[in-house]
Amino acid sequence: MQPKKLLETVLPLQVKGLINLDKKLKTCWLNWPPEPCTTSDSEIVEKNVKAFKPMQGWLCFQSGVEYFCKNCKEKTMPYSGILLYGEVVNAEGESLHIRENGQGGWILTIFTETEGNKYLVETKEFLGEKKLAPEKLYYHVYWQYDEKHGYHQFAARFTGFKKEDNNSGK
């Protein structure tokens, strides 16, 4: 959605620069920027991902992509081989992004909607990979106000495979 259209379709709110808010957009508190963990040790990556206690998500290993959720073929988190990247959600509604850093290591980042600055957020729905993934993937997309350019997207996080599981009420 373009900033002009966004501003034309919004309700009164106490968010800088807004007059109205589209029903798809809500406000949230987000701790931004998050504090990432950077490591070059695959065992530390595995340990941190397991300590996060993911309930659902997707993980890309060298051998392929694995999906898990309570209604998926895989009910619990698979962990086989070296993890390349992925996104998982825990029972508290936090999201963990796992990414390669391009230098033989990983960046692990936890996104939490509990404290921090007030931003606009919208839930976006994406189609899964044919029969390999659950039917739909949900993400929260965050919008930030800039004095020169208006609103722009600055972050997104995986929130789950089903709309009722995506913790959008936080």
C-alpha cells in the first residue's frame, strides 16, 4: 500500500503522522532494533534454536526445507544436518529468524511485540510451497514513519501457518 493511499484509509490514532487507520493495520509495541546473536558455530545455532522452544515454523537445511506445526505432517521441530536459515515461533508468540551472515556464520534474531516503540503492523498471508508446506504462511509487516518519505515497511516476522495461530492479538 502506498503512503498516500495508507493515509487516505485510516482511523484516528495516536501514531505520528496518521489521521486514520485501515482495518488491516493495527498499532503495536515493538522492541526495535532487536539484539541479534551472531555466531560461526553451528552447534550454538542448534542449541539456541532448541532453547527457543519453537511450536511451529520452517527450517532450511542443506538437504531441504522442513516444516512443523501441530497440524503438519511433522508435529515437532526436525533438526537434521546444518541449518542454513529459517523462521520459527514459540508459545509466547515470539519469532526467531535464523539467517546466514555471508561469512560462514549465522545471525539469530528474536522479534517480540511487547515493549519498545509504537509502530503500525499488518498481517500478510502468503501461499505455501505446493504440497510441501502448510497451505498458508502468516507474517506481521511493520511500518515506520519517516518525516521525509512518510510510512514505509521496515521489518517483517513469521507468525505462524494458521491465522488463529499467528498471535496477531498481541
